[in-house]
Amino acid sequence: MKKFINDVALVEDQMIQGMVKAYPGYLRKLDCGNVVVRAHKKEGRVALISGGGSGHEPAHGGFVGKGMLDAAVAGAVFTSPTPDQILEGIRAIATDAGVLMVVKNYTGDVMNFEMAAEMAEMEGIQVKHVVTNDDVAVKDSLYTIGRRGVAGTVFVHKIAGAKAEAGASLDEVQAVAQKVIDNVRTMGVALTPCTVPAAGKPGFELAEDEMEVGIGIHGEPGTHKEKVRPADEIVDHLLEQILADIDYTGSEVAVMINGSGATPLMELFILNNRVADVLADKGIRVYRTFVGEYMTSIEMQGFSLSLLRLDEEMKELLDAPADTPAWK
């Protein structure tokens, strides 16, 4: 294993410390575990908290700031944060308007965030939550009951965060977050695995001419392995699965081409070239496109494609100002 680290046991802590030192105007680290909150607390409006295992940077700490999250909780690499960590994050950001938790559908995340919410409610903090499940590839896995929450979660952060920033109630923020969840779908592919520092070896194996289709964000298996195909054919397969799950006919959509950590922008733009052409041919109008790294899998070479079917409210909130380290 070759990585720019000092000590396997210190990876998460030193990563968070480095992030806060890079963006002191945005982020503040709590004393308890790897929890970052806004440098300047938002008052009088609904606060948002999200998180999960480390290794997905810039998610989730990179989306803490005006117009998006108020706190992000980072567990060990690909491991859910503990309820105590999450509770400290909730306490630090809680306002009279309440707290919304955005949780990805992984068993550990759901269980630990729900436990933290119960403890916060015992302290008089109003907490609600949504569970993201945008992955169309795998319905049930070793990690989930139902579909996995993957890169489409970032759209939930953005749109629900804008709703909260505008002064909406907790019920209203939860409702728009759920509307995003109901209208976003994602699927991904990997050409190479990633290596969790504590494991010291890749999480799975692929031959030089193979790819894993339907990969998760933790390096967990997808639907199948197959020979690497041209980029256009890969896009066609992913779009076929996504478009079969939601009727996007005549809709406006937001597109996210999300890199998994080691995929050059050159290749992401080649993929988007095909996505834009296919959607145009199908009469699906692209309102906005996001190409880059939003929710990675350490150094995996791969990508995911997300489509969000938009209405006027979601378009307005997607366009609303946001200022975070990873979203401007």
C-alpha cells in the first residue's frame, strides 16, 4: 500500500484537522471525534446534519457552509460514525427551529443516526430525518435493506439546505428533502478498486480488462463484472437502468457526473458528452450539469451518473446561493 499518510490510526483525525486548517472561515472541529460544524452558527432556522464514513471527500465536510449543511460527522473510513459523535454534532448546531438529519441508506448509518436523534429528543431538541436511496443498481446488499444512498445525496444537501436557509419550517425542509430523494437516481461503474488504509490491500479484484458495474461508494460489489467497454456504451447502460426506474419524459433534469477519486476530468467530460446527447435525443432537457468529485471512494477509478427530475421549486433551490469549501 502506497499512500501519503503518517499513521493508519490517525488518517481520519489528521484529514479533518487539515480540512479545517484549509477552510477556517467555513469550518470548526468539535473536540469530540471528527465532527465539523459551520465556523459561524446559523440561528433561528432549521439546521442540517449529515455524514458517514470517511473516504468520500469532499463529502461530507466539504458541504458544510451557507446554503447547505450545518454539520458533518465523519466515522472511520467507510464506517458509520457513532451515535455519540452524531449527538455532539446535533447539540452544536441545534436551533429552536429543529434539526434535519440526511442519512444514506446503510444499516450502520441509519441505526446510529436514529439512536442519536432519540438521545437528542430526550434533551428537548426537535429532530427529523430522511434516508437517501438513489442507487438503482442494487436493491438489497450486505450493507442495506433496500437501495443504497450514494452521490445523489449531494442534491439533497443542496436543495434542503437552501430551503432551510430561506427560513422554512422543519416539516417543509424535510418534505423538500424527501421530494429530491423521490426524484433522483444514480448508478456507478468502477475500473479499479480502492484500498482502505486500515486494510492495506484493495477491497476487491478486477482484471486489467474488467470493470465492476453497479459499484457502491464503499467498494462493495455491484451487479456484475464485465469486459471494459467504450465510454459511450457504459453511459448507455447506466442511462437505460436509470431511465427505466423513473419516467423522465418531458422533464428538466440536473445531471451529476461524479468521479470516484481517481478518474480524470478528461474522462468525466467524455462521459458527460454522451449523457447530454442521449438525453437530448430522448427529449429530456438538461437544466444544470455538475461534473467533478462530489462523493468519492478514496482512490477508486470510476464514476457515477445521477439524474434529478426537477420542478420549479427544486430549480429555484438548486440555483440558490451556497458557499462551502466544495460547492460555490
